[in-house]
Amino acid sequence: MTGIDIRHYTSDQAAAVRPTMLEVYAEVYADAIAADPFKSVDRFAAGLDGWSSRTGWSCVVGYAGDQAVGYAYGAPLPENARWWGGLLTEVPEDVVRETGTRTYALSELTVRIPWRKTGAARRLHDELLAEQSEERATLLVQQAHPKVRALYESWGWKVLGDLRPHIEHAPLFHAMLLDLPQH
Ligand SMILES: CC(C)(COP(=O)(O)OP(=O)(O)OC[C@H]1O[C@@H](n2cnc3c(N)ncnc32)[C@H](O)[C@@H]1OP(=O)(O)O)[C@@H](O)C(=O)NCCC(=O)NCCS
């Protein structure tokens, strides 16, 4: 357990929490932002705005006092979700059939460097997922980051297959799944 406070947000509070999230993103990804225009804060902000306007978007931010430690957010996949469009591994059709209430997509989990390896990331992850009613969760982890995949595997996630989103310059990801406890 870490001594951070976790605050929960939904779409109607997205505008209020947005500046904090952009600040954390800018700090954590400073090197990537300098090296790659596709990692700019503006692009992240546009992605965040897209996600936070989705039905069922939810977000957690961890705080140590008044300082933000990190965030996690996601939303349920809609029917016919584009999410699975870039799946390269053949799987039975039923595995990727979405109903709008079946799968929660964990879009981002980011923790500021001083709070790495403190349990803060796990708490954000667990608290975000604990409030979801879907039967399973999915996330994409870059295949270039095997340690992050191993971290998620140690938290119970399983690799479903290879996925490359239909976005220019998109890297290759592992698509992962996690069963969520039924409420
Ligand atoms: C992913 C994250 C939340 C995990 O936090 P944590 O549970 O405290 O775990 P760690 O930071 O120790 O990460 C586990 C390992 O993955 C590595 N790792 C983490 N993020 C990485 C990244 N973006 N690229 C490459 N390696 C990464 C760490 O260096 C660490 O390796 P080590 O054990 O050799 O030191 C945190 O590392 C983070 O915010 N990373 C940057 C954002 C990110 O990559 N998010 C995941 C998107 S799917």
C-alpha cells in the first residue's frame, strides 16, 4: 500500500482534471516529446479529449498531498469497436465481439518517476478497474517495451495477440486482456 489519495473522475469533470493530467504527461514524456512530434502534449491532449468524451469514460488521479503522482483512464469499448481493427493475430470471432458493456479499455497508466516502484501504479490500476462493471479489460502495450508487458503479466493480464492500430506510424503492440471480477 502507498500513502497516496486516489480521486475518481468521470466525463463531466474532465475539463477540471485535464490540466493536471497534461502537466504529468509533459513531465513523464519530456524526452519522447523532444524527440518525436507524435508524442507532443497537444496530441496527447487531443487523444485525452477524445477518450474523455466517450460514454463511460473514467479516470483516477493519485495525489501525495496536493501533488499529482500519476493517472489512469479508460472507457468501455462500443459495439463494433475500432480497437480490434488492427489485430494481426487470428482469434475466434467471439473473442473480439463487443456489446458496449463487455470490455473496459484501459487507455493510459502513467506515474511520475519519484513514485515508480512504490505501488502507486498498481493502486491506480486496481482502483480504476475495481469500479468497472464489464467482464474484462483490455490494454495495448508496445512490443518494444517487454518490461511493461511483464509488469502487466505479473498483475494477471494475458497477451491475446499482435495489434497495430490503423494510424500512421503506429508501433506494434501486444493486445492484452484481464478478467474483471463480476459485481
Ligand atoms: C508503466 C508504469 C505506470 C509502471 O510503474 P511501476 O509499477 O512503478 O513500475 P516501473 O516503473 O518499475 O516499471 C516496470 C519496468 O518497466 C520499465 N518501463 C516502464 N515504462 C517503460 C516505458 N515506457 N518504456 C520502456 N520501459 C518501461 C521500467 O523501467 C521497469 O524496468 P526495471 O524493472 O528494469 O526498472 C510506469 O513505469 C510509467 O508511468 N511508465 C511510463 C508510461 C508508460 O509506459 N505507461 C504504460 C503504457 S501501456
